[in-house]
Amino acid sequence: MENMISILSLLSLLFWLVPFVFIIWFLITFIKLQKEKNQILRTIADKMNKL
């Protein structure tokens, strides 16, 4: 019975931890993509200003 309780407590911890880790991973990836996109747009804008 004690093993079952410990397994259930670990599972409940995972149900809270996994979404939290996924959200942080998603936000970091999203921010990196936005920085790359801004850099590309800045390069295009600089090239257009030289024309």
C-alpha cells in the first residue's frame, strides 16, 4: 500500500511538472525564433535603406 501511495504522489508531481517544463521550453523556443526573425527583418530593412 505504501508503494502505491508513493507511485501516486510521483505521478501527481509529474502531471504538474511536465506541463510547466513544456511551457517554459515553448516560450524559450518562441523567443529565439522571434529574435531570429527580427534579425532577418532588420537585415532586409538595412538593404532597402541602402537603395
